[in-house]
Amino acid sequence: MERQIMLFLVAALLLLGVLLGTAAHLPVPVALAAAAAIAGWLLIFAIREHRHKVGGTTR
């Protein structure tokens, strides 16, 4: 379980790094849309983890 969470976070950071690297070559609205998509992805992940810890459910 911990390994899956860690892999998910590494993938999110990798994607963020790639998009930040290419952001210099993209128009600002495209870079902002990509940043919003990543932020939404991480927000959904955080909500799911919070519910898992509070609810005490197993996956």
C-alpha cells in the first residue's frame, strides 16, 4: 500500500517537473491549464487518502 502511494506521488512530481520544463515553451493559458489539471489530480488524491484514514476502510 505504501509503495503504491509513493509511486503515485513520484509520478505526480515527475509530471509536474516535465510540465514546468516545457512551460517555458508554452503559452501562459496552456501552462495554467496543465497546472490546474495536476492540482486537481493531487487534490482528488489527498481527499481519497483523508477519507481512507478517517473512515478506517481497507482497500
